[in-house]
Amino acid sequence: MKNKVLLLAFAAFTLAAIFSVVSNFLTPLSPTLLFAARWIAIATLAVYAFYKRSLRLGFLWRWSSARPSDTTGLMSRSTCG
């Protein structure tokens, strides 16, 4: 069961990445679609972590809340200490 959920999580993250690349370089996609794809990927990873009994997913909160208009990025001074 863990392997199937891991494969599903990998597929969800791959799909979210493809949507992001398409939206940035080819044609704009709906922000709702991008948001949903990211959160579905995060949810599948959380389910995998639950099965593996490893719930260290706090770093994903910053990744999922990053916006393209955020000029500081994820590695700004305020987040690095």
C-alpha cells in the first residue's frame, strides 16, 4: 500500500510540475487549477507520510504558499535564520 501511495504522490507532483511549466512558458493556466494540483500533490505526500509514520512535512507549507509574484523567494534572510 505504501508503494502505491508513493507512486501516486510522485505522479501528482509530476503533474503539478508539468502544469507549472506549461503555465509559465506556454499558455497561462487557471490559478485554481495550479493551486488544486499543488494541494493534491501535498495531500498524497501527507498520506504516504502517515503510512510511513513520518510526518515531517512542515517545509511543504512554505513551498505551497509561495506565489510567483513573491520577489524574495523561499530563501530570503527572514526564512534562513
